[in-house]
Amino acid sequence: MVVAIWRWLPLLVWMGVIFYFSHQPAGEIPQFGAIDLLVKKGAHFVAYFILAWLAHFALGRWDRALLLTAVYAISDEYHQTFIPGRDGNVVDVVIDCLGGLAAWVTSKIEYRV
């Protein structure tokens, strides 16, 4: 039981972090000038890269981790449709899923010293 909690807790905390940032009204989200789009889409990619790794740690299988990542990305974008000034964006779901796929790809890299 303790092992299960230890494996799932980082994933659940990270899901909470993503939810927190997604719950911010549009007026409270900082703007980054000329690189605003790059910063925000990059944040999506990195957040879901981390989510996929943590899901794999909790579930022990990449197929299930990637499925969880995709489902959470879809639910997150749907959640944003209820936040003032925000909307759900299919492009963000794609970027999120690409972050998850990048996590899987990096898991296949053999590092040699």
C-alpha cells in the first residue's frame, strides 16, 4: 500500500499543478511579449512531458501512461472552457500529447558513459 502511494503521489501532485495553472482566468496569466506563444506552448509541452514520465512511474507501462496523458490533456482543455477568458484548444491537446510522446521516445534512448 505504501509503495502504491509513493508511486502515485508525484503524479497526482503534478496533475494538481497543471489544474491550478489551467484554472487561472485569462486576465491573470502573464504575457511574455514577442515570445509569448513560444513560452506558453513550450510550457504545455514540458508539463505533459513530465506528466507522462510520472504516469509511467505510477503505472509501469508506457501505453497506459500515454493514454492517461492524452485523456488528461483533453479534460484539461475542456476544463478551461469554464474559466473566464479561456477556451479549450485542440492545438494545445496535440502539443500536450507530443510532450507525452517525447517522454516515451527519451525513455528509449540508451545512455553510455
